[in-house]
Amino acid sequence: MSTNALNSIANTWRRLLLEVELAKHYTHTYLLHGGHALRDPLLDYLLPSLLYVKSLSVLDEALIAYIAQKGLAVPRRYHNSLHGRIEFLSDEGILSSRNALLTIKDKRNNLAHEATTQVTWNDLDQAVNEIERALQSVGFVGTRPTYEFYAEKSALRESTEPGILFTEDFCYGIKENGKRAIEVSWTSQVLAD
């Protein structure tokens, strides 16, 4: 398998895992402003579904790359689709979780075509874990790193800029094996009247 394809899939999967972890902690960002960690029903409805669809895109991209890199000839009886690729690689003994992956794929299709379908955070976690096992079995990813959410704010400080009384810096993100891997930051300003 080419190093470029392997790195591309591995980097895309890593980014997705960081985004999932960051999204799961969205409530903690309210604490930076002295609020409460309240659940937002709209975000709890949208975020897992969007990340669920994205995770299946990574799987499909990986299976396409694996088949191409290994020079495998996919017989016509398998459709040129994620379903067909899962079936083919399962029949070849490369993927061991055919039913679980097809169930995840079917739920993704329902999300795309049925407006009332919803995915929970738990559904997303289960799908991500199953997809990660498949990516490991084709050699694209290894063991998942340890992730940790963090959030910080600086002390309120007087500003030297005209019209601004105080500034305060905020940031939150995910540490991967103890190192900052993804971060959102901003500066808040208190304006003079």
C-alpha cells in the first residue's frame, strides 16, 4: 500500500476522531463564560448525525484505496458501492464485521434519505468504534490515542487599545496523548461606552 494513501486515510481518520471528541464536549465551552454545561437539543440532534455520515465517508474512501492498492479484482456480482466493497472484503476474509458495517451503512443511508432518522451520541460512538476496527484490519490505522478535553481562559486584563477597557483570552480543544491536537481560541473585549 502506498505511503501517501495510508497517510491520507490515517490523517483523515485522526481528524475525524478529534472532531468527534471535540463535539462531544461542546457543553463544556459554556463553562468558560461562567455558565452551566447545558445540553442543546439542536446540537445533540445535528452533530452526531453529521459526524456519523462523515465517518462512513472515511471508511468508503479507505476501502476504495485498499482495493486499488492491493490490485484486487472485484467481481461484477458486487456493486460498485460501499455495500459491495464491504461484502467483497468480508467474503475475502479481510473484514470480519460484515453485519455491523452493513447496519451502520444502512443507518447512514436512512440519515441521507429519511428526514426523521436520528443518530445519538451512543450510536456515533458504536459506529466509530466499528469503523476503526475495520480500518485497523486493512492496515490504515493503529490503536486510538488517548484524548482529553481542555478549556482555559486568561485573567481579565486592562487594554491599552483605544475604546477597549478589558480583554480576555479563551481556548478549548482536545489533547492527544497529552499534547494539544485541535484548538479553538478567541479574544473577548469589553468596550468603553
